[in-house]
Amino acid sequence: MQTLRFKQVDVFTSKPYFGNPVAVVVGAEGLDTDTMQRIANWTNLSETTFLLKSTVADYKLRIFTPRYELPFAGHPTIGSAHAALEAGFVGKKTSLRQECGAGILDLSLEEENLFVKGPRAAISDVAPIPGFPLASAAKRIDVGPVWVVAEVKDAKALAELKPDMAALGRWTETQEATGVTVFAKSDDCVAAIHVRSFAPAHGVPEDPVCGSGNLSVAAFLQSNSDWRFGKAYVARQGAQMGRDGRVHVRITEDGIRIGGCAVTTVDGTIRL
């Protein structure tokens, strides 16, 4: 029986069980793709990751939803970097390079927050999201995962959204999208915007705190030259699911970075 190190990391929070969990299998070089997908289906989290050795970066990361492999995802990237540092899979560093399906990504550790520079977004027009009280035209944002992004009229309308998940899943498949991420100006003093992300076609009806979704919102704002929230702001996500995540966003000339805290909630082994 093979035994591998296993961690579950809560991301975009400093308080356990308030962020978005990712399962991380450490030292997974001996696992094939089918086994990785089966484990991801079993954990039934929005993403499960596998840390492997790399010849071109500090480590290689493979990322799976319960149904598919992804080239990149935000909270799994940050949570896995946290796990790699904590487990000693990489040496103690304040900067890291991650190999993944989206290429080589740069990460930095700044006090409590881990930041990742996301893949450059490919942006195109898309049909309006059916059934959503939109305050803007929607755009299709491809950062590895593909999100249809739009602003809704206010934070109250955002909080009250109850999408028909079956219908939304079918619609996102027609758009060749991972899901829908919508945002609104915050109605509190904690964050600049509130965000919600839905990916029912990928087995994730609602993602508690979505890194790639927030990266896509930043790309949406940048593409519209919309600087109401500044080029560095904090997004809040997860209240409708009993979470309270914080995503730090930085929009610069050389790319968009997202970051936040991470905390390990499960630390042990997985048996195969």
C-alpha cells in the first residue's frame, strides 16, 4: 500500500474553515492521471492538487476539479504553495516558481499573504447571462479557467442570487466557459467589491472564494478602464456559503496578481 503526504488548506483566510479548501497531495510523481482524477472526485472539493518535482521551476502542480483537470486555478495555486513550503517540499523562500498547465507562474510571500501573478487574460464578448440582474455587458475571460464575468446592480442583488444550476450549467457549456463570476460594489467597509462564482457544469455549484474568478474580474475592470476600486483592492467572497474570504488584487502594467492568507486544517497521509 502506497502512502503519500496529504494536506487540506483553507485559502483566502487566516481563520480555519472561513475560506476555500483545497486538498493537496504532496510528492505525487508516481500517480497517473486517472488516479489523480479519482482522488479529486473522492475529495469532492472544488479542486484537488498534486505537487510534483519540476526541472524548470520550484515544483510542478496538477489541478483537478471533481470532473476535469485545469491548467490553472487561483486558490489551489496559493494553497499548494503554502503546502509546499510547510511540508518542506521546497526550501524556505519568499519567491517561488510554479510549473502548471498554464506555464511557469511567479509567486511571492509577503508577510502573511501569498501572491501569484496570473496568466494573461484573453477577453471576448459574450451573450448576457440569463436570469441575472446585470448592470454591465458580460465578457468571456480566459485565464485557464474561462469565466463569463459581469457586474450586477448592487450588493443586495448579488447576495440574493439563486441561479437555476442545471440551466446555468447548460448555458455555460454553450459558451465553452467554466462558469459565471459576478460582482458588485461593496455595501460594507471591509472590501471594495463582493464576488460570487458559479461553475455547476464542473461539479461546483458555487465556489466559496474563487481565485481565478477574482483574477477574471480584475481583467474585466482593466479591459473597461474601470478604476472605481483602484488598481489595488480587496474583494470579499463566500458569505452566502458561511465563509468570509478576502482576495487581495493588484493590477499592474506587467500583469494581475491575486493573493491572500492560507491555513492548514488537515495534515496527514493518504493511502493508495
